[in-house]
Amino acid sequence: MDQNQPDDNAAEGAEMATQLNHPIQTDSIENLEYDHSGEILGRCIDGAIRASQLAVLNLDLKLGHLHHDRLVHSLGRKAVSSLLGYKLSSAVGHLQSLRARIDDPSSKVLVTGDVNAGKSTFCNALLRRKILPENQQPCTSIFCEILNATENEGLEEVHAVRLKATYDRLNERTYDKYALTDLAEIVSDNKKYKQCKIYIADTRANSLSLLNSGVVPLTLVDTPGLNSHTAKTTAIFTKQEEVDMVIFVLSASNQFTISAKDFITLAAAEKACLFVVINRFDTIKNKVECKETILSQLRDLNPQIFDQSSEFVHFVSSHAISTEGHPYGGSGDGSAPSSGDIDGSIDNCHGNYREQSDYLDAVLDFERLEKSLRNFVVDKRMRSKLAPAKTYLQKVFNDINILATVNYEAALSESGEIMDQIIDIRSKLLRMHVEARNSYLEAESIVTRMRQDVYDYTKSTLTEDISGDDGIIGNVYIPYPGILGVFRYSESIKRAMLRRVTFSSVRDCEDYAFYKADEGVDMLKQLGRLHVGKKKDELVFSSKYMSYLMNGMLNRQVNVHTTLWDFIDWPVPFGKYLPVVRMALKIALKTAAAVGVGWIAFNTGATKSYVAEKLKLMRNIDVMENIFLGASITSLVMVFMSPRIPTIIRRRHSKKIADKLAEIDFVNDNAERISAGVHQVLRAQAYDVSLYQERKMNRLEEKERRRRSKKKPNDVASEYFRKIIEMSDKEMKILEELDLEVPTRS
Ligand SMILES: Nc1nc2c(ncn2[C@@H]2O[C@H](COP(=O)(O)OP(=O)(O)OP(=O)(O)O)[C@@H](O)[C@H]2O)c(=O)[nH]1
């Protein structure tokens, strides 16, 4: 054992603080494939680690007046994980030391207790020599280890270890050497020394000596009395693996102090063998009442010790044991002590005994205590060695079990909460899918309805306008200027008619389309508000967009040429006989031409060839006929029909325009173009509604994905902690069934 250990351990608190930022150590719970230990261990703090239930892995934090739980809560998960990780790895280190201790035959018995309880007197009584100073004033201020002089080449001396030195018996620079008689001075001077090693020769028989049992090299340690200054150091000292047994000395006239209670709780957690010695029992008048009071306090404090009180709790009087000039004292002869040897010794002791029998009882009580001690230190040494390991392991596994259970429950409940959220999201998504489907169908129906309406309207309006009233395109008025201005009139009428149908009527239809598109957008907005919420207000009907769509296909140039016939409105009977008239006129013209040529030839003596040439001229008679016929008839008709010319021109142009527009499929083209514009505008708006719904669903799906990825580590964690619980349960069962009551005396 490194003699510097108490100081090293005292630095534990400071080291733990520096570990706050260190990564978690998970080695202690390796083999389980889960690397979220840091995160998860931190979470257990949510249950305040059930702090008071943890024996070894309790964080034991103190910061000013801040309460432990509040302090733990004030730390982040990672910090707490680091602390726990550190605690776990130091627990593993402690277990390894315990393992090493099992192979080490030496034993250390720590004697501690309240100030002035009689610890030094008790040690002296055990040794049957007055080695340590006894005083009514607090006098022991450093740890005094009493060892067999055989470990110091048989020499009885005191090695006072200097404050910063690490004790090495073979290196005299680490200590000052004193005689046993100087002890009183050394133990009260704690400014120069931190502890002392007291080597004494115990020549009693092995069966009587504690130090020299012949089985176990034993060290007895007298400690400074417990108070707020020394409690921490003693607690740390107690945790040393070499300390197999702790004897807590309490003055019979006192109750358990707070430091006493704290210490017993700690020592019970660390060590299997904890003796409670109620000393100075001789000073108590009502011994029965005193026993009852102290035992009942002990029952509340530690039921296990109480249950085995016949072994572990002793009411004694150290003064009953003579340490001066006793026949088996320092220069003892090795003979066995017995109550039979103490007849008449009442005069040699300092106890308050009125009767010899009281004194005898006190000696017997002390002997019983010694027997129990020897039983555990010597006879059941395997128990005293294994028991601390067993106890410690039980505490560690119990702590691990508690931590794992808290984390398991936390992981399960977090998983459950996340699952509820996922179910909620899924049902919302399902509803949204149905709504999206319905709103899509509704939007489609609005778009189709509006498109069909505009198509039908455009087609009927244009057809009607082109057909006009009585075959004349209406709403076109230009004053007729008379026969002389007929051509100008005709052109103007034609342009006006064309403009009427290809511009005004089309514009009417387009206006209707805008109106219907507006109405459709309103309907889609309503739909959006219903299914998407307020955001649908962002949908704005863009008439510019619609104009742009329509302009792309706007009226093609329509050309209608004017001819002479446009001015004539042939009466039906005239038209019927026109071919006969034309034939008669042709014969007459040919005959007249032949007679005329014959007459010229006869009177002028023209040659045959001349006649022949003239007759050839007659071949063009058809052309002439047409010219002549057209000119004469037109003149005739125009003169004859002059008042009806405006109507004739209108009808003729209407007919020609209608024919031309039919030829280029004007009505269908425009109906298609305008309704397609409406369709595109509404489609875009309907798409917006779908898009909003889709985005909303995407956001929800993303949320679900995030929840699922958050749930995964929880599932892994709950499985991980379930295995830890199983494993720790199994280990605790094995430990519980482990029987250490095997005698080892060889
Ligand atoms: N009557 C009586 N007095 C005792 C007994 N044991 C110890 N004393 C007295 O109690 C006083 C304190 O004894 P110590 O042995 O010095 O006590 P301690 O616990 O070692 O003291 P510190 O180490 O200073 O805390 C001394 O005066 C002892 O004589 C006992 O069994 N009976």
C-alpha cells in the first residue's frame, strides 16, 4: 500500500471536478454494443439518480450551500455523464485493488469513532500494553498504525512520517525515528507529521495476540476522533482496500452523532466487517436502558449490523483490561489470559466497578469482543478479505441496476412519447392525403368547368356574331356616300365587319374569359383556405399572365378581296337565264362580226388572207363577250339597283368574311385559345393549392423522419439498459448466494 494514499484520495474531489469536461469512460460496461452511454448516463439524472439510493456511484457533489440534487440538476447531461463515467472507472479501479488484496495475506483493522470515545484506550486494551497516549482532552491528531515489530527487524520504534514524504521503512529520510515513550508528543504534533508507524513486539501466544496471530500479519490503526475536519480524511482512509475491518468506537454515555451516522453508513457500504464498540460502559448506571437506546438507534441506522449485533455490537469497558504491569502485557510470558486470571485485579484497573462481579463481567465482555474480532480477522479471514469485495460488488451492481433501470424507464417513456407523436403525425398525414386528393379533384372540376364554359361561350358568341342578322354581320354602321363613292364604302364596310368579328367579338369573349378566370381563382382561393389555411391568401390572380397567354395566339390576319360582283345582287330569275342570254349574245356577236368582215372584203377587195386574219380575230370573241357582257350588265344593274347597293355590299362581305373565317377555322381556334388561357391560369392556381398541401405534407413527413431518427437511439438504449438490468440482476444473485462462511485456518 502506498502510504501516500490518504492524500491521493483527498484529491479525489478536485480530480472529479477536472473530469467534468472529459469524455465518458465506458470500459466498465463494454461488450454491450452501445456507444451512447455518455448521453444516456446523463439522462438518469432526470430522476435525480434516485441519488440517495446510490451507494458507490453517488456523485456526492457539494458547492457552497447548494443542495446535492439541485447541483446535479444544474449540471448538463454531458457533465454528469463525465462524472458518472469517472465514478465507474474509479469503481473498476477499486475492484481491481480489491482483487489484488485477496491475494495479499496482511490485514488492517481501523479503529475510529467520536472524539474522546476511548479509541486509544481500546487499542491499548487489545494490545494489553499502554502504547498509545490516553487523555481526556482530544489528543490523537494523526493516524497511528501499530505493526508487529517483526516487520521492523524485531525493533520496537516509532517512525513518524513527514508531511510530504511517502513512507519507505528502508529510507530514513522519509520519517523520523522515535522511541515508544515519545508517542504522546508525536501524535499531538500534527504540524510536522501526517502519520506514524508504531512497531511493537507482541510476545503473547499466537492464539491470544491480534498482531501476532501467526496466520495474518495485522495492523491496528488508531485514528483521530471524528469531527467536521477529520471526517473526510477518515472516510477516505476507510475506503483503502487494505482495511478489512472497521471498529467504530462510541462512548456509552453519548448518542450517535451526525458524523458517526455518516461514517457508519459509509463504512457499511465499503466494508463487510463493521464492529460497533460501545466503550466506557462501566460509567453507565442503567446498563439495560443504555443498551436498548443504543441498539434501537443502530436498528434505524443499519438494520444488518443490528440483526447480527451479538457478533458486531459490543458494550465494553476498555479500562477493565489492565495494560500496566499485566503478567501477559508488554513483557508478557505468553500465557493465555482468562477471566480466571483476573481475581483481585480490580485494584489495577481504572474502571468504575463497585463489585468484583461487575469487573468480571466487564472483562468477560471484552474477551467476547476479542473473540469475535479474532474470529473475523484470523479464522474467517477469507470472509474479511472477500466480504469487502463482495459488499462492494453488490453495491456497484446495485448502483448499476438502479442507473440502468432509471435509464431503461427514461428510454422507454421517451420512446413511447415519440411513438405517440409519430402516430399523431401519421394520422394528420393521412387526413392531409385525403384532403389533398379531394381538393385536387375539386380544383380539377373547377378548372374543367370554367374552361368548358369559356369555350362554349366563345364558340356561340363568335358563331352568332359572324352569322349576323339575316346573313349580315351586325353593329357596323357607315353612311353610304352614293354610287360614286361605292368602292370606298365597300372597303370601309369590309374593314369594319372584319374588325367587328375579329376584334370586338373576340375581345368580348376574352373579357368573359377574364371574368370567369377571376371567378375560378376565387373558388380556388376558397378551396385553398379550406385545405391549406391562411397562406392560401397569397394566391393572387394574375391577369397579366392570362393576357400574355392569350396574346400569343391573337387574331391571325384575315384578308378578303373586293370584286365587281360584290356590288351586284343577282335576282334569281335573271341569274337563271343568264347562260341563254350569254349564248344568244355570242351568236349575235359572231354573226355581226362575220357579216361585217364580209362587207369590208367585198367593198375593199381585200385579199383572202386579210379575211382569214379578221376571222382569226373572231376567236377572241369570248373575251370580248365577257367584257362587253360584264360592262353592259353591270352598268345596267348598277343603274337599275343603285339604292340597294349598301345592303348588297354588306351581305356580300358578310358572306365572304364568314366563308373566309370558316376556312381558317376562326371560331374554333379562338374558342380553343381563350379557353386554353383560362385553363392555364386556373391550372397554375390549382397547382399552387396542391403545392402548398404538398409542402405541408413534406414538412410533416420531415418531422416524422426526425422523430423516427430520435426514437432509434432510444430503442437501442432501452435494449442496452434492459441487458444491463438482466446482467446486474444475475450478478447480484450470484453474489447473494456466495457463501463466505468457510473457515480458513490452516
Ligand atoms: N471510565 C472509563 N474511561 C475510559 C474508558 N476508556 C477510555 N476512557 C477514558 O476516556 C478518555 C479518552 O480516552 P482516549 O483513549 O484518549 O480517547 P480517544 O478516543 O483516543 O481520544 P481522541 O483520540 O483524542 O479522540 C480518557 O480519559 C480515558 O481514560 C473506559 O472504558 N472507562
